[in-house]
Amino acid sequence: MRVCLSSPTSATKLLARAALIAMSCALPLAAQEAKPPSLPILFDARERLPKPDLSSLVRLRFLTSIDFPPFNFVDQNGKLAGFHVELARKICDELGISDKCQIQALPFNELQGALTASQGDAVIAGVAVTPELRKTFAFSRPFLTLPARFVRNLKAPISGTTAASLAGHPVGVVKGTMHEAMMAAFFPAIKPVPFDDKAALLAAVKDGKIDAVFADGLQLSFWVSSPAAEKCCALFDGPYLSQQFLGEGMTIMLRQQDADLTAAINHSLATLSRDGRLQEIYLRYFPYGLY
């Protein structure tokens, strides 16, 4: 089960597809020059998270996968790369244990078993936090949230600049997803148009058959800047966040008995977030911005 959505089925399907979009999109010059909004800081500046002593730690083995770009993938040189991979290295740098750090890739469906069997110490691969998993595993504090976003067709007769101006307009959603439920709850005045899948949804807004869509911000941010969109559309208003519909956010999964390691990772994530290093990683892998 991957990524931070309340529905396991939706999470797996949506973000697996997002990976394919991310890998296939070239970075247009305009997108490279644009400065996306800053990454939200998820740690209270007044909160002081302790840094446990890890001097007795023999090694820290991060486990990830290779099929979830831009979070984790194999680059053109055959090396493990991605947002999660770079973040794991920065965590180790901040904790002063870079010489003890290892990052290993496994098939996604083997990560939970490998952590349970102590074949690794922390999973950084977009595992969705669920009450069931919390019975067995510990999770770090969230370091990234994946928002929902609107995308509008630039030729559509939308007069305003906020979601309220979409009232009465046909707005597409993929049926049966958390985004469909979220749009109904947040924007009851908007006319929903359900689609069977994301491909049909994006084709409809590109062709002007609907005025806008509401979906995963990660996928949409890459799509609007990709050649496939043909400059038809743009992100519109938002971002929209909801733990109820979209989950807690990106976290690192650990064994429950490793409380000191969990606390140390939380300390490191808070430091990286507050001093801007997490923002630097974010901008490298999300040049269009999610927010």
C-alpha cells in the first residue's frame, strides 16, 4: 500500500500512475525558470525534538523501492536516486552517522516483511499510514504532504481565480477516489463529472469537454507542464490538504521497539525542514511545485 491517501486502492493506483508521468516528462525551460511556492514547514518552530545518542548504533539501513519516481528510481547511470534517497542521506548527515548509513532497494511488496525481519531499519518509500499498520510499526512525523489541486482549461470561461468561481462549471474527477469524495465535501456547489480513469479525465479537460479537473496535485503538477498537455491548462487555486481524505502525509516507517531511532529521525527531519535543506531537495525533484 503506497502513499498518503485514505483509500489503499486509490493510493496504489494514483501514485503508480504519477510515477510514470514524472519519468516521461521533460522539463521545459519555462518550468525550470519558474520559482514554485515554498514547501510548507510541518514542524512547529517552538517545538524542540530531542536528539537521542546513536553512538552505539552499528548501522542504519534505509529500505526503499525503485518504481516510484520522482521519489525513488534508478537513474541513467544505474544508481539509486530520488527525493527519498537524497532525504535519507541528508538525515544521516544531520545525525552524524553518514559512515553507518546504507540504502537498499527492494520490491515494494517486500518492504514490510524485510523491516519486520530486521533486514533493514527504516522504510522510506511512500507507505501509507493506516491504523492497522500502526499496530505493528512506528512512523516518523510527516515531512511532505501531497495536496489535491484543480487544473483548469485556459480557454474555459471561468471568471474568477478561486474555487468558488467553478460553481456550476463541469469539473471532472476520477470516480471512486478520495478526490471525488473530497470535492463533494469541500465544494458542493461544483458540478462533478465522473470519469473511469485519469487518462480519460485529462483528455477531457485538454479537449475542453470539461472546464477543470480535481485530482492529485503531484500528478497534475507534472502533467500541466508536460508535452502531453500541449499548454492547454494550468493549476488553479489551492492547494487543498485534508488528513481525513488524503492521509497523514509522507513518513518513514520503523519498528516500534526502535524508539530512539524514531526520535532521532524526527529530530533530523525537523532540523532539515527548518533550515531549508528539505526545501532544497523538494525543489530539485518537484520543479513545478506541488503547492
